Amino acid sequence: MPQIQRILLIASSQMNRTPAFECAVAMAAKNRAVLHIVTFDYLAAVEIVGLFSQKSMAKLCEAYLQTHQQWLEQEAEHERHKGLHVQTRLVWTGHVVAEINHYANVINADLIIKDIHHEPTIKRVFATPLDWRILRDCRVPVYLVSSAGKPMPEKILALVNLYRTRDEDLQLNDSIMHMASRLAAQCQARLQVLYVYDWTRIYASKLTMLGLMPIETGFVEALGDAHQEAFTFLNDRYGIALNDRHFLSGDPACVIGDFAADNDIDVLVMGTLQRRKLSAVLGDTAEKLLGHAPCSVLMIDSAVRHIKSRPAMTDDADCNPLPDHAAHPD
């Protein structure tokens, strides 16, 4: 199974070692991966100063960025002394999502690590949280680390959905299982798989102009048996132990949240779909879990394919920031 060779850490602009920072360092050390630490900074107030004096703005930016770059290099040097291959970059931009995509593509990142950023519910009505935009636009797996996240996960829970109709959506289960297995093997963590069977939602999805069709005798049992068989087949292919397979019933978001809390799960591995509409990208269950994440979350995009081993990139000097965008800052 290919190693995780290049990790992109989106470091906090507050100049502190967050749970995501410690997680990225631990995973890079464990996998002997190259760790790219990037901070994206932007202060609208400085840009406003530039409207009146470009010279003043340049001085402010230089002083501000110099302090951050010194901190980044200090932390990187500390890890280099331990044998870790670390590169740092500080980017002044108001277009964080585009820059993350650009940087991840240039260095061929295998994994993006970032702290979970929770937004108040009322704010979500008016603005899209940065994490959600990253999940919508980035094709690289995104590991969102919770404030209580461990540097190295010990218990990983892969969430699969067996009620899918499109081929692309069906392949997402394989992408989830592949990445979860890969992470568990390289972190020496226990991998469990969970599917929450919600037959009422499946039945409601068949709503017609005449309303819900009558439930035929044996319908629920036959449907459950079909999903159980598919679940067994999927787990068999990935060699999941019988006591690590969990086929449960109920409301998916509630069941998953309770299961993760009761079993001290460190990371949930779940998928996103390639849709332009954000609600369709995440889905109701993923949106609820991200809003009240009981632990860290690793999101796999439906476009992700099984990553083949590639030569490690040793220098990101060619990764220049994108030119200024016409769009408003993130």
C-alpha cells in the first residue's frame, strides 16, 4: 500500500502549535513524509491602508509577514533537528481556497491537514465556512483535526453508504475504505467500518406523485438483507475483522455521533460528492457531523482515485502564489 509521501499542513496564522500542527508532525515522522507547512495570511485593514499609501502598506505587510515567517522557520528547524523533512511557506492572500488547491497540486500532496473551524449556526446562513469551501473545491483528502484530536489516531471509523445509485457514488465507498485502510496501517490504528441502515429514508426517497407506495410484505426484511449482503461483501474485500464491522439502524447522524462518542473514535472517514451545490456535496449527514464533530474528520472526495506511489518532491520553490484574483477575498 503506497505511503503518504507529502503532507500539506494549513498552519494557524496565530503562530501557535495547534492539534493539526502536532498531528501533521507526528504523521510525517511516522511515514517519513515531506511536511509542507503553509500559512495563508490576509488582513483587510492593511489593504485599506494601501488605498491611501502603497508604501505604508508594503512596510506593514513586510513587518507582519517577517514575524510570521520567523516563527514558522523556528518551528520547522526544531523538527528538522529530529530528522523531519520540513518546508515552510507564508502566502499573503485573501483567496485561501484557490491557493490551497494550487499549492496542493504543485507538490502533489497526498493529504491536507487543517484544524476544524467551527462557525456559529447563524453565520452559516450568510456565509459559507472556509472548511466547507475547501471540501467542495479540493480533490485531495482533507483531514480536519478537532481541538481534542490526538497527534496519532488510535481508532478510525470508516463510514460507508450502501444506498447509492450512480457509479461515481458507488466508487466513493471504495475510496473511503482504501484511504481508511491506508491511514490505519500507517498509524497502526484499529479500523472499524460502520453503515447506518435507514430504511425509512430509502422508502421516502421513492415518493411518487401519488404519494408513498404501500409496503409489500417482506419488503423491509428483503431490503435489509440486500444491504447486509453488500456490507459483508465490501468488508470482506478489505479484510475487516468481523468484530470491527457495524451494521446499525436509525438516523445516520445520531447513530454515528453516539457510536463515535461511546467507542472513543479518533477519526471519522467519510466521503463528499462532486456537486456544485454545497448541500449536495456534503449531504445532510456529513453536514450535521461537521457542525458538531465528535472527533476529527477525514473527508474523501468522490474524484479521488487510489493513489499510486510517486517520487517524493523535495523542493517547492516553483510553487509561486497565484496572481491576484478579481473575486472577493474568502
